[in-house]
Amino acid sequence: MVAMTAPSAEGGPAPSPAPMTPGPGMERPRQSMGSTGSKGLVSFLARRRQWVQVFFLLVWLDPFLLRLHSVCGPVFHCYSCPMALFACPIGVIANFSALHLFPFLAIGTLMVVGGVFGTFVCGWACPFGFLQDLIAKVPVRKFTLPAWTGYTRYAVLVGLVIVVPFLYTEMHPLFFCRLCPAGALEGAVPNMVKTALAGGAIPWPSPAKLAILGLVLAAAVFKRRPWCSLLCPLGAIFGLCNRVSLLGLRYRERLCRDCGSCEKLCPYGVLPSQDLNHSRCIRCLECTRCNAITAETAFTLPADGPKGPAALRSRDTG
Amino acid sequence: MLRGVVACVALLGGVALLAYGAMTRRTVTLEEKQTILIPPQPPDPRLVDANLRRGLPPPPGEPARTEERIVRTQTLDPEWRLVRDVTVGGLQLGPEGLMRIGLGDGPALCPT
């Protein structure tokens, strides 16, 4: 029932950013919203998102060698990785589809995690997303793609993860794990190196897999999280959960003064004032630097008070 | 509020699926090859008697050995075991159902 807001340093609404005119198809530059002195929990976390990602990366890399491969993890981390703690839920769903079995454990895990967190998992815990975030630090102008391109993830989920394995088994070249870039990076390449170092015959990974990995990593220089926003089947599932998850974002219309700052703050091209819990949102919480957007539970009741400019005036004057 | 209710339904549904998958569900799998440990066999008692009557030492028995035999075993596996096996490509869909192909414990190799 706790609303987590990111108030500005002055205690009032965030100032309007300077007007910008980004070119067609170009991502708008990110703006500082004057929240440097913010004490809100959300603001605190948002500024340390990469450290949270590092923490989760260490967890998934199985530091205690537990090898819990009977349990599905909630992130996109290939179980063939020599250091994987859990089984990849997408790999399990694809393989179970090939075996004509319903994956109760994998779907149950995704429903529980997605039902609570939605795409917070993508933005804060996924190791493959973290890698793309790191690559995106290359100082090159980033492009955005139209929102409809996000629907290709559902085609990948239905086509390559469910239908192809069900009809043609895991031997088909379009079986999802045979194309998965995370599998190439975390499973195939380390196993190849390990075998080569041991003096065995080198098991070359599939060229298609390596090519897709190369394309995704190269695209991550020019577009934020290309895999997550275009092709990731796990992101598609959590994106569906975004609209109903217990933890989510809320747009407070009464605090909005239509300055458009939330849209400029979003690195992924989501329009928070129109569709806050969009399936493409990875909940990086950058937009919560705008006072009109809060992160809270689904049961938090909107606070009563004046709407629109009246609310802003009352906040401005204290 | 509606969103919270839907979230709770999804959550409870997920917990129910997890509970069913972890505790109740069992799947028949077939295993065709098995390595069998044959214990040491004692010598034939008639030969032992014959040798003793002649004042000779008893003949040696057969030592223990392992043999790879084609044995069709049917097992009822919980789902968590199937999850572990698919992570090493250890299960295939055969004409008679699920076939275990015994590649060992994961993460032994990349299935693809």
C-alpha cells in the first residue's frame, strides 16, 4: 500500500525541460529532471540499477555451485552455461513443447514472478538485458523503432518456442534454442572453449546462432536492448504481465502539467502519459524522475486532492 | 483495484501450477539402455564337491562385472526431474513416449 515517489529536490514538481527537436526516428536525448537531491526509494534504486543488475548477475552465475537445474529461473540465462544456477524457462518451455508436455513448473514460475514484478525482471535482473545495457553505453546516437515492432516477440514465442518444437521436435533448425543468442554466448561458446582447452575435438556452435548473437550485440550499439524489444520471448511474457502485475507504475494525472518530460526521460520510447505499463517498458524507473509518475503496488489507492494546475500550485507554494 | 485482483489471480494460478508440477505430476519415461552390475557369482557347488573329493582346491567363482544390456525400464518421473534432464538434452520423444537418453548430469553439454 506504499506509494514510492521520486519528488524533486525542491519538494515541488519537476521543472519543465528545455524544448528539444529530435530528428525523425531518433531517440530523444535524456534529460535531467532536477531530482539530484531526491530521497525517494524509487529514485535511490533507479540511480543504482546497474549495481542491482550486477548483484543478480552474480546470483545467476551460481557462486555456490548449487546447480539447481531442476528449478526454472525467471530470467533469460541458458542452462547450458557452465555457471548457470537455474534452468532457462524459455528453453524448458521449448523442450517440453517438443516432448508434447505442458511445462507446469516453467509456466507457474513465470506467472508468479510476472504477476508480482512484470518487466521489472527484464530491467533489473536479466543478465542478457544487462549486457545490452552495457553495450548501449557506447556513445552513439540511439534509434527507436515503431511500437508495433514489439509484437514480433509474440511471433517468436508462439512460432519458435511452441509451434516449431511441437510439430518438428528439437531437431528442427528453427527450434528456438538452436538460434538463441544467449545460448550462444553463455552455453555454446564457453563449452567450445572448455572443450578446446581440455584438448578435445572442438564442438563448433551453429553458425546461425553465432550470427544472431553478433547481430544482436552490434545492434545494441545503435538501439537500446534490441533483443528485448524485438525478439525476446521471455520479455513478451513479462510484457503481458506488465498490465496486471502487483508492482507497477502509475501516472498521476493531477500532478501532470503536460510538459512531456516523462516521454523525454524514457530511454525506450514508451509514452508514459499515454500507456504507462506498455509491454515494451522494462521498468527502469527513469520516468519516475517526473513527479507525475510513481512506482507502487496495484492496491495503492490514488491520493485525494485537487487535480491539474491547482495541485501544482499547492505544491509549489508549499 | 481490478488490476490487483487480476494480479492475485495470476499469482495464485502460478502457485497452483508450481504445486501441481512439483508435487503431484508424474510422467512415464522409458529408458532403453542400462548398465548392469553383475555381482560376483559363487562357483557351482557340484564342481566344488567334485574338487573336494579329489583333494583339489574349489574352482573360482565368476568375478563381478558390468554389462550394457538393452533393458526397457519404465519410470514415473516428477516434473522437476524432467526439467533437469531437458537441460542436457537428455529426453526425446520416441514412438512409444518419452525416451531417456542418459547423457549424464547437467550442465554436461550444450544440447544444441
